[in-house]
Amino acid sequence: MRGELKWIAWETTPRCNLSCVHCRSSSTMHLPEVMDTKQALSVLDKIGDFCSPVVVLSGGEPLLRKDIFKLAQYGTDKGFRMCMATNGTLINNEHCEKMIETGIKMVSLSLDGSTAEIHDNFRNHKGAFSGVLRGIEFLKKHGIPFLINSSFTKRNQQDIENTYKLAKELGATAWYMFMIVPTGRGEDVMSELIDTKDYDEILRWHYRLEQQENEILVRPTCAPHYYRIYIEEAMKEGNSAKRRNLTFSTGANKGCVAGQTICLIRSDGEVLPCSYFPVSGGNIFKQSMEEIWNSKLFLEMRDIEGYKGKCGVCEYRGVCGGCRARAYAVTGDYLDPEPFCDYEPGHLKEKNR
Ligand code: SF4
Ligand code: SF4
């Protein structure tokens, strides 16, 4: 599969003013900046030599970079659809004005609970909840569209429905539910991961939610077997299930899209198949984007026939494929089966009978 790169998350800084328990990049305020403005602009040049994607200015916390809006403007001028992913706590009027001026199309924020107690506990920072709500008020005042990403583990899984309701009340364009993928500091939360049975039930709850939700866009992020569950549930209902297109989605209506339509560029230039995948296909400061996109790692990510075990023979592998990062975190082999799916592919069921 050739794969078209449509969506890039770019870690513009490793620095962050929060230190969340599940952070994929283990960011803190104490890390040094690794890219100066000239180097950062060269990253956008390298991207532009290969494709014209959605580029999400991410971090760490991107608003800690003094030149962040210069980068936004440069990307917009190149024809990229520039977005920003922020923890929301630093947003002020000036930032909003700059976002509009430099063509930021969408801001994504994290909200991991419906109360200060739950969100602050998850974000490891007292005041994070009020900070993100304040950030949202600024965005609304300036008419800047935003979406809300919510991450869940055992510690906040009871609050999933309330968090969705709050995201809707706040006026988000979309609410994306995400079950933590262990990587970076996230490895410590391995024992906190929602277990397979609950995971399945939550995805079936989400299916029902998606069917009756008409205002806010909803979709679980990085829960590839949702696509299997979606088909199973839709078939039970005689295939009448509705589906809506997502704004600023990752470019493919399927489960795992790591290295297929998306990638992450880390602040040190290493290019990973997705934000939670700690293996690099190459370094953008040393190679072209095209070379990296066609590296062995990225080609393997796109070759679903090469997936091992049940994911390799599953009738849903084309729409699902399992989470390659979770497989890597659990066994050390990213081609191994998705560890949080308990589905047994049809013909294996026959064989084991
Ligand atoms: S490997 Fe795929 S499903 Fe897993 S975190 Fe990355 S993009 Fe998401
Ligand atoms: S076995 Fe793998 S490909 Fe099949 S539904 Fe489960 S995670 Fe997806």
C-alpha cells in the first residue's frame, strides 16, 4: 500500500507546563528547547516537498514556543491546514487573535473528566480543569472552533459519559474518546488500563451514542476494533447505522491509520508512525519526508497482510488492523495481534470447533 500522508502531528516543543500521568512524550518545563526557529521552518519545508497535509502544532505545550505563530503562518502560506493541540491552560486573548491572523483552523484541547477533581488528578496539576475551561471561553469569545480529546484509564472510566456531556455543553465541534496507549510515562499506567471486557462494553456504548448524536461529532480515537464492533452492531440492526464525516480527522475512515495516512514528527526530528509509537522511520533533519514515508517501518505498517496472529487473518483487518502501538508496548513486536481485542476471527472459530 502506497499510503497518502494526510495528517501530521508535530511536536514543536518537548516542554510543557503540566506533567500528566499518561503523557506520551514525558514532557516537563525542565527540558531544553531542541529546535530553533530556522530548524522548525525547515521541517515545514521538508513536509511541503512531499505533501500538503493537515499539520497539528503540538507538544509538549506549543504555546510555550515564542515563535509558534510564525510557524503557523509559514505553514498556512504553504497551503497546509494548520491546527493546534494545546492543554488549554495558557490560552489568552492575544493567542486567539494570533490564531485567527495566522490561519489556525481548529484547536484541540484535552478534557479528561467532568469535574476539577477528576481532570486535575489525571493531569497531575491542580487548576488544570479551570485552566482549560478558561481557555475554551477565550476560544468561544473569538469564534475559534475547538474539539475535545478525552483520555481514559481505570481511574476515570466511570466519568466517560459525563465528560462527553460536558464537551457537548461547552460547544465543542467534536468529542474524541481515547483509551490510553502505554508509551513514554504512560508505561507506568499499564496496570491502570481499562480491561478488555470493559473496553468492549464502552465501545458498544459509544456505538449507541453515535447513532443518536446529531450535534457534536463523536468517534473513539485509536480504538481500531471499534470498526469491527460498529459493523457487528450495524448488522444486528439490519445495516441501517448512520455515519458522519469527521472534521479534521486523520484522513481514513478505518481503525489504525499509523503510518498509513498519519505520522508524528518529534521535536528532535524523528518521524514515528503515530504519536504513541516509540519507533522511528527516520529523521527529518537528515532525510527527506518521502524517504521516511517509504522506510521499512512505514511500509510494514501499511502492509496489513504482514500482521501476525489473529490480526493477520481477521476478516476485519482492512477496517481495523488492531493498534500497532499497543502490540509493541505489550510484546515488543508491533506486528503482533492487538492485545485489547478479544475477537476470534471467523475461520479460527471454525478451526477450533
Ligand atoms: S498504532 Fe494506530 S491505533 Fe495505535 S495509537 Fe497509533 S494510530 Fe492509534
Ligand atoms: S483480531 Fe485484530 S484485526 Fe480483528 S477485530 Fe481484533 S484487533 Fe481488529
